[in-house]
Amino acid sequence: MSLFWILLLPLLGTVVPLLTDRFGRTACAFATAALPAMALVLVLSHLPAVFDGQAVVATMPWIPLLGLELSVHLDGLALLFAILVLGIGLLIILYARYYLSDKDSMGLFYAYLILFMTAMLGIVVSHNLLQMWVFWEMTSVSSFLLISFWNHNSDARKGARMAMTVTGLGGLALLAGVIMIGNIVGSYDLTAVLNSGDLLREHAAYPVIVVLVLLGAFTKSAQFPFHFWLPYAMAAPTPVSAYLHSATMVKAGIFLMARFYPVLSGTELWFVIVSLTGLTTLLIGAYTALFKHDLKGLLAYSTVSHLGLITLLLGMGSDMAAVAAVFHIINHAIFKASLFMAAGIIDHETGTRDMRRLSGLWKYMPYTATLAMVAAASMAGVPLLNGFLSKEMFFAETLDQSSLGSLSWMIPVLATVGTAFSVAYSLRFIHDVFFGGEPEELPKQPHEPPRYMRLPIDILVALCLLVGIWPALLIGNLLAVAAGAVVGGDLPDYGLYIWHGFNLPLLMSALAMTGGAYVYFNREKLFTFQAQFPEANANLIFDKSVKWVMKHCARFIDWFENGSLQRYAFLLILLALVLLGLPLIDLNTTAGLRPQIPVDAVMLSGAALLALSSLATVIWHRKRLIALLMLSVVGLIVSLAFALFSAPDLALTQLSVEVVTIILLLLALFFLPQNTPKESSPRRVARDLTIAAIFGGIIGTINYAIITRPLDSISDFFLDNAKSGGGGTNVVNVILVDFRGFDTLGEITVLGIAALGIYKLIARMGLFKPTSDDDGRPWTEDKHPMMLSVISQGLLPLALLVSAYIFLRGHNLPGGGFIAGLVTSIAIIQQYIAHGVDWLKDRLKLDYQKVIGSGLLIATLTGLGSWAFGYPFLTSWYDYWTWPVIGEFEVASAIAFDLGVYLTVVGATMLILANLGQHTTTERARETEHQ
Amino acid sequence: MEAIFAFCVGLMTACGLFLTLRGRTFPVVVGITLLSYAVNLFLFSSGRLLINGATILGQSDQYADPLPQALVLTAIVIGFAMTAFVVILAIRARSDLGNDHVDGRNPPGAGLPSDRLKEKN
């Protein structure tokens, strides 16, 4: 369990800076550092176990049904990366405390930083591939926030967007790769995957998986041709660059390759892709770095180049190369983080990072200069420093490989050339900045930074030296377990010595040193040569390609999503036709064995009326009022059908809904044109008729096939338990308010939401109030005929009484909250029709929104009430009481629930109709005039 | 009777679909209403057709299947709410856009669907 805290502590830590921001910068920095520091201690506490080779894994079920679980582990590789992420992260927190100005929101910066740290930690300690991928995406998102931290700066926004796009796309490729791996292995568990190396390598989909996973790794690790985003990400504050582009973000890609090394490497495909990409990136990065005038630009390309070096090592296929790769991961993280921080200090204290303006800073900041020189020397691979050791191992491995067959000799040669350039740009970094005469016209008078801003660099540079001198003592064990995890087996014998005797790698080093020095001191020629080439601006190219994609997406959307409901509906129906029609072909006999009901004259005439009125609705659909009348005939016959086929509740509901619907549509006709113009071409009509007829035929066939087959229903349960369990004899109502009460609660909630949505739509509607119908006839003057007013007033109490009766008997006889609610609504609507909104407004002071609200509240509270008695949500309770006069009477908690249903239905129906209706009166017009 | 029932359901579906495919809001609303009648009948009939069956306990030996009835009952009410929503949407669309087309014909100046993408940039 304690393993989970490694992730949870930093995750909690993301809110700490936001909360402590107000207590001052130092307090905020310390508070921020506390939780990651605890996580680091926790990681270190597992050190002995990992060194012993024990499996340190913790698993927690998440969604067991889907086989999803949260799983965290610490093996050698995860341990190494966790230490790097947390250790360097802590130094960055200290550094950023001094780097950020008062204008920057420190709390926000730290929050993003810790979020990123959590994501990165998540990648390395995840024991489940999908979980790892989620963290992988989290690094993309949080790095976007960090790179665009100075979001007033358009470069920062663009750089962040580019990084996000490139790494995000790579992330999608990775997801595809991970899912394929999961499908082949049958598990996303890392142990299972790592044990399935042969299975994966021999699978037909192996090449696809390798390409997808490598796409993820290469985009994240800025490998050619995806390296272009990294220099633009330098628009980030320097602490971010120092963190993301030395030890973490870009190393995630490397980590991924190392993680999958045991299962995906070992084939020709892997060697060729990885080693060639690495080599190309190494050379391009090293060469380009030399020409960058911006300190951070130089470091960015240098990072690209070193990442290429590590990738090349992972592509060489020997176990020793993997050891060297891991070793260089450590060394690069250490010296590159310190160099970025030094560059940040120079920028901070002089006001510029342009090497054409900087010079002679040695005089002003000797201490920082010394530190930077040591770190740069390590980057160049000078002996006695850590960079030298891994570079020697790298050279030794280039000599000992055969990735390219007979062309393999090219790799050591090109590696030496790349390293020579690395020496050259390191020299440039030192010489241009710290030496070469007095600086002129710097924005600020340069001086040493605050003591503690330098401390992180002190520590890292000390590590460069210590690891360089006593490698085996300091990191021998860590390297061994980490490399062991990469290789996935026993490591070859190797020694971490400074001195291997005079050998070929040493000669290559010497050549690279002298070559680098030569290149640097003759750089003028190279600069003139390079100046002939127009500089490719990746940003412009990126923008252009994004625009191109957007343009084509827009064109596609305009074509595909053209706003025509007709078209969408048509495509939807077509799809449903295929999906429904195809299985029917396999059904041999349409009619089932169930005995059928004999037809009599009444049924036949009802069916004929239904068919005719349906057709009439279609035929006269352009005369809207007539279509509506025909539609109401259909609705009435449907409710008769319900009555005929033993569903009295449904018949009642359908009848009352029918009334409300027709009133609603009649109201709608006031606002909409009363006729539909003839528009569809004959071809369109023919097409629609055909597809509608086929679809209707299919539905009819399915329906016939279903209802002629014997029924095997689960309803016996409801019939058996309605009385004993729910206390009611109307099984339909008992199902609604008891067995499936939760469904009903959801449904009345939907009803309430729909009504509120409608209220909102109406409330902000621009006034569109025709004074006459489409034919120019004015609306009738006699709005509220006397007869109707008088009779309806007398009917109201009767109607309400009926609805109360229907409501009360609902549990045992046809009726219930839904039907009673509708009947009440109709009674009230009748008053609206007969008297108008103005008249009713003074007499009926009901806020329908509150009615809906109280209905939902009552229903929910009834459900919650059963908790008080220790029963599950919505368990109903009932008992029989003998009341004077009335006699025995049942009291059930379900009736309270039904009351909630009743109120919601009344509120919703009235909210819809009364609101729409009041727009048709003069009342509304007067209101608008006043506004 | 089953055949006639199924025929009616099929016919109503066909009529509803045809109206749903028209280019103005009102026929679409009528079509959806017609379609919802058909759907309700279809769902209801999955409990099989039974004449003079009982839904109240103790009235008869032969019970109508109460489960589809309960489901369809709420479906009818919610169907009304949804029809109302579509109707109001149509009215609102007419007052905002000045027409009642659903065939993708935009009033002048309304722009293309992809304009939404451009706004975001």
C-alpha cells in the first residue's frame, strides 16, 4: 500500500502551493517541497528491496468486472527514474523560488510543476500499461500548462501548442500500440507483457506495434523528424526547461523504449529504426546546436543530440549498450539540468541569453562560471567527469555492433563526428559567455545570483564530479538494477572505471576533442557556410500544416455536417435498415406458434380507421391543421387499442397525453406557418417513400414475429409479489412506484429537466407574434366565449375530484400519479383556454417551477426515508388503517412517492403549456412595449 | 389480429418516418409524434396481445404482462416532454433564425457549419 503513496503524495502536493501561496515565497517553496520530499524518502526506503531483486508491486482492484486495476511497482528502471524525477524536481523547486519574479503566480507555477511531477512519476511506476498511458497523456497536458506559463507571450503559447500537438499525436499512436499489445498478450499487466516477448515478436502485428510504440517514444523524446518542437518549448520559464528537457518529459520516450526493450527489441526492424533514428538525431542535434545564438536554443539542440545518442544505444541490441544507455540517462539528466539552470542564472542576472551579446562574464560571476564550465565539460565528455564515462562506453559499443551489416563501420565514425560537434558547442557555451573581453550593453549589470539559487547547481555539479571519479561506488548498484530491468536478464560483466587503458574508444575521444576544438576555433567559416541556407522555421511550417489540416477538416465538416436534419435522419435510417434488415434474412418463418386472436368487425374497423388516418396525416401534411386533426385520430385509436388489449392504465395515460399534445401542437401552429410549402422534388419524395415503406415493413415484420411467438416473461415475479411486497393490486402502478421506483424517479427528473429547458427556451425568445393566420385572416375577436367560460368553471372542481380519485385508487385500480397529474393539468389548461392567462393569473398563484421542484423533492425524500429504517433506497412500506366512515384504508409510503410523480407531471405540463400559451395573449405584447 | 396489429405498427412507422424526412419543422414534429405512437405500441406488444386479461390482481386467472405496460406508461409521458421540447425548439428556431427549415438551408449570413471551428481559433 505504501507504494501508492509515492503517487498520492505528489498528487496531494499539487494543491499545497495554491493554498500556501499567500504566506510568502519561501514558505510556499518549502511547503511545496515537503510532499515530494516525503515521496522521495518513500522511494529510497524501497532501495534495499529493489537491490535484492525483490518484486515490489502493489495492486488495487478498480473495476474488477472489466479487469481494470490500479497497479504500482518499483523495479530497477522505475526506481532510477523515480529518484531522478523527484530528486531533480526538488532542486527545481528551490531554483524556481529565486527564478520567478514577483509578477509570476508562484502558487500556480508550483501547482503545474508538481502536477507534471506526479504524471511523470506515474509513467515510471505504473505496472499497468493503460494506467501508464493515462499518466503519459497527463505529462503532455501538464507540460502544455508549464510551457505556456507565460501565456501573455505568443511564443510561449505557440511553443506549448506545438509540443502538445506533437506529443499528443504520439500519445495516440502509443495508445493504439498499447491496446494491440494488451490484445495479443491478453493482459495489460506489465509482468505479463514483459514475459511475452517471444509471443509479441513472432506475432504478425509486431511491425505495427513497434512502429506505433516508437512513434510515441520518438515524439516525446524529440527524435528526428519530430525534434522540431523541443527548441520552441524553450519559451518556457527556465526551471521548466531544466526539468522537462533534462530529466523528465523528453526522457519519458527513452523510458518507454527502455521499458519495452525486453519485449520489442531483438529484431532487425527494431535495430534499424531505432539506431538510424538515434544516429540521425544525434548528428542533426549536435550540428545545429553549434549555430544557435540563444543559450537555451543551444542547450535544446544539445538535448536533442544526447537523446539521439541514448536512442542509438538502445538500438544497438547488445546488453552492454543498454547499460551504457541507462548510464547516459543518469549523466545527461545531471549535467543538462545544471546547465539549463546556469543558463537561467545568466539570463536572470544579465537580462539576455544571446551569446552574441554575452562575453567575459567570468569576471562578474566566477562561481557560476566555474560550475557551468564543469557541467559543460561533462557534456563534452572530458575525463574525470561523468559524461566521459558514458561516452567511452558509447564509443566502445559503436565499435562492437553490426546493426548496419557491412556499413556498420559508419556508426563509430559518425558517432565521433557527432561528439566532436558536441565538444564544439560546449566550448562555445563556455568561451562565448564567460571569456572574450568585456560585455557591452547588457540590459543589466551582471553579478552572482543569490546563494540558494546556485545551490541546486552546486549539488548537480558535485554529482558530475563524484560520479565521474567514483562511479562504481556511487551509482554502481542503481545502474546495475536499472540496466538489469532494461535487459530483462543477467547483465554482462562490466567495470565502471575511469581508466580502461589505451584503446580505440580513448582514441575516438581524443579525436573528438581535438576535432571539436578545431571546429570551434574555425567556426567563422562554418557560420558563413551555414548562413547560405535559409533557416527553416519549424514554427511556420507547423502553422501551415495545422492550417492545412484545419482547412480540410472544415471542408469535410461543411460537406458531411451540412446542417440538414433530413440528411442526418436519412443516413441514420439507412444504417438502421441495414442493421435491422440483415438479421431478418436469417429468420426462416415469420409467424410463430402462439395461438392468434380472431379478428372481429370492431377491431377491423378500428385498424382501418388507424391506417386511414395515418395515411391522411401524411397526405395532408402540408395543411397543418388538418394533419393535426388526423394525428389526433391516430392517438385516440392508439389509446383504444391499449384499452382493448388489457392495458387500462396505458389507455388513460395515452388519452390524456393525447389531449395535452394536441393542445401543444395547436399552440405551436400559432407561432409556426400554418401551411407547408411544396418543396421536395418528386425524386426526393419517391426516395423517402421507398425507404419509409421498407423500414415500416421491417418493423411490422419484427413486430409480427415477436407477438406470434410464445412469451417467456419475468413478470410472474411482479405478479406474485405486488400484493405481498408492494401492498397494491394494480401491478403496473406497483412496478412504477415500487419495484422500478428508481427508474420512475429518473424519468420524472428527466421530465422536470425537459420542462425547465423549455421554460428557458421560451423565456429568452424574441417576440414573434403574428396578428393573423397565414391566409391573412385575423385571429378571432371572441377569445373567450361565454358558454365555454361558464361550463369550464363548473367543470373544474369535478375534474379535480376525478383526478384525486384516480390518484388515490392508483395503487389498487387503474390510475396513479402520472394519469392523475395529466388529468389535473388538462383541467387547469381548460381554464386557461376558457378565460385566458390574464384572468387566471390573478386567481391561480402557482409557481410551476416550484411545483416540479417539490414533486422531485417529495419523491426523493420518500426514497431516502427508507434509509432511516435501515432499508435500501425506495423500499416501500404499507399498512391498513380503519378510518371512520371511509372504512379500511391502506396507507403506503408509495403513495407519497406517487404524490411526487403527480406534482412533477402537473408542474412540467403546466410550465410548458402555460408559458407558451401566455405568448399568444396581449399580456405579453404589453410587457414588451414597456421594456 | 396479430397480423393487423403488426401491419398498423409498420404503417405508422412508415408514415412517421416519411414525415420526419420532410424539410420543415412542423411535419418533422408530427412525424416524430406518429413514430412515438408506433414505438409505444411496438414495445407494449412485446408483452403479447391479450383481450380481457387482468392487470389488477384477483380479477382473472389470465394476467396481461404488466412490465411492458409500466415501461410504456412512462415512455408516453416522457415522449410528450420530448415532443414539447422539439416543438419549442422549432418555435425558438423560427423566431431566432426567421425560418422553419431543417433541410440545412441557412438564412443569408448564418455561415457554414465549419465557422464554429474558426471561432475557436
